[in-house]
Amino acid sequence: MKRTAVAGAASAAAVLALGLGSTATAEELPDVVLASILVELDLPDHSDQGPLVFFAEDVPVTDGVEMHLDEGSAQSNPSDWGGGAYVDISTDLRSVTLGGGEGYADFQEAYFEIQLTGAEWGSVTLVSDTLFEDVEGEQEGPDPQETPDPQETSAAEPASFVTGVVPAGLGVGDARIRFAAAPAPQLELAAVNGNSFGAYWFGDAATEMSGTAVFAFGAPTAPGAVPVDAEPDFTG
């Protein structure tokens, strides 16, 4: 399906920075932090069948790109959209870069969510957002590469996505009714909730997702202890 980019500049808006309490030292974090990544891309004015969905579970956070996928590796694509996405997380969890796939395509909305196993995000701040800007010339993104093999096991339960972390239940299927659509997709929110980071763009006009959005984070923290049920050792 051929798509034409619609000129327009995406403006960054409503970026929420949330502190996560005391900062853990690097020694308290595990040697390997895993990331489970969900991406949903859609053109609701052209189809109501559902978004293009990518999902990778328990991918090790390394120097490489954690997700670099196109429609051929989508988990779900009922509307038969073209396009893709990439997610690049720094090994120190201090920055995340989000972008479109190699074959840039038009979208009206995009949702990215990253859940960590072994660490929790620090507060989030938007550094730059050209994800939906009409940028002249070809943009240089990270070199394409396969998504690393997911880990078979992890130190905690696998990430459980509810297609959105902030607000609860947010996803491209129901989020659009909560925001007034700008002509070109703009960042409606970006927020952290413990081990989850989510960012959502929404617009009225289909626009080429050919740029990038870069977020900076405060120091990561070690996840809190999980309470367990146990019988007391002494009952006298």
C-alpha cells in the first residue's frame, strides 16, 4: 500500500517527569537488564481493523539496537500496514531513542512501551522529538540488525503489558478518544511508572514516521522486594 507523507511538524507536548524515590548504586543492579518492548502503529482514518503491533520479550539491554523490525516480523497486522520501528536503549538506562523502520511509512498514531526486568527507570525528560517531522533528506538511524534472541528465563515474572502504562489501559485502540488530534502526530504523553516507560503520539493527518524521539532518564533503581506468602518459623 503506497503512502504519501503529509507535511507537518510534530511538536513535543505534555511530557511528564516522575521521580522514583531513592537511587540505587550500580552494584545493586544486575549485570544483565532485560527489556520487553511493545510498539503499536496505526492509521485509524484508513482502517478500523487494528494497529501494526511489534513485541519482543526479555531482550538483553546491550550496546546494539534492542528492536529493529518491519511489518514482516510483526506480531499482529490486521490492517496490513507497511512500516516498522526501532528502539535503542543505552546500557546505563540513561537514554532511549525511538524511530521508524527502514522503509518509512505514514502513521497517525504511535505507542511505544518498554518494561524492564532487573531495574526501574529514573525520571524521564524529552531531549528531542522529530519522530513525525517532515525532515528533508534521508535520516541516518542506527544500522539495521536483528533483534537479539530473547532470554528463556528472567529473574522476575515476564512483563505483562496492558497496552499502556500511563494512563492505565492506554493504547492506540482507545487512547485517541482522550486527546484532541493535531494535524500531524504530536507527543501527547511520555511517562515512567516503576519498571515501565511509555510514550504516545497522536495526530489527525497521516505523516511519515521518519525521524527520531530521544528521551533522557535519571539514574535507574533496583526494583523493590516482592512480598511472598510464608509460614512463620516460630508461633509460640
